[in-house]
Amino acid sequence: MIDALRGFPSDPAALAELNHREAAGWLLADGWNVCGVGDWATVWRSTDGGLAARVSPFEPAYAVFVRLCRALPDNPLLPRIELDAPLEGGGRLTVMEHLAPADQERAEAVWKRWDEADPEDPIAAVRAAAERLDAEAAEAVPYWGGLDRNPRNVMATAAGEPRLVDLFYAEGLVIYGELLKDPAAVRARFPAERRRYMAEIGAVVRTSPPEELAALKAAAQD
């Protein structure tokens, strides 16, 4: 295990016993710092700056992106995944190379390459694998959203090389809207052990009024 990860349990089963708070505690204790907060996850940067750890309390979709990266480990358009593990209660921890936002011109150029899909361009392999995984996930993942062509999903290494990230998404607005209107329908699609902390994602805790937050937490439980 590389130096920046020596503080983590080496056994995947041990990692799976941690919830998102405990995983974040490992990062904090090892000197990692928060470098980003999204709708689903918090991102931490290692002390040497080389790695980023994405920690989510509830994660229905991200494993599909990890599958894509691991299916094409040498593709220069995808980030290097160092560690990935489900967390107790339905969350996920993923550690990869640290990336920075790409400028708009670079992002547009990458998506242009995606659309052209020149067979000699490495992005053609990414597109083909992503479309295959998208079709599979549409049949298997509850509230699957599909491929996400957000310009912010193009990032860059320290050397300026482009990387595609977060290429898939779940329908968060649908999940949480239905959780308030028809909680039994949501609970039927996510086993209890995978939705224990679903009311703790960033988009919920940052914006929900106290009464709505309490209702979401109650609705997520059997």
C-alpha cells in the first residue's frame, strides 16, 4: 500500500465495517484535508497532495464509475484508482489520483473527442465501455440516471492531462422527492443496510429545513 494510505485498514472487510463518519475520521487523523464538497460526497486531499479520497454516506451509482476505471486501467482519460470500498450503511470510499478542475476550453475539447469517437483515440474505448455499463446499470441500479456529460466532469492532472470523472449519476431529485411522498417505494428499492445514512448526503444536509431533514431521516428508516 502506498505511503499516503498506510493509515487505512488493509483488509477490505475491515473497511466495509466503517461508516462514512469513521472513514472521514481516519482521513482527518492521518492529516488529510477537505478539498471539495459535492451533492453526494466530501473529497479529502492527502498530505502530500497526490491523492483524493471521496467519502459518501449513501452511494447508489459511483461503483459503476469505478468499474469503468478498472476495466480500462491504462486508459489516459481515466483516473488511477488506488482504493475503493463500500462502507457500512450504504456509503462508499474511493481513493484516486488528485485532480483539479479543467478549464472550459479543455473540457469542450474532450467532449468533442467523445462525440467524434475516432477509433484510434483512447476516448473511443472509454465511450464504448461507458455506454455498455450505462445500459447494464439501467437494468440493475435503482433510480439510475445515466451518463453525465457535465463539463465539470472533465478534470486535469498536475501536468495538465485531462481526466474524465463521475461519468454516471443517480436521479437524486427523484429519490429524495419520492422519499418524502412515498417512502415505502424508496425503501423497497434500497435494502435497509444500503440506506442507513441516505439523509446525510451534502445536498440534503446543506439545504433542507430542519423539519424536512427530520422527515427525510424518518422516511429512510423501516
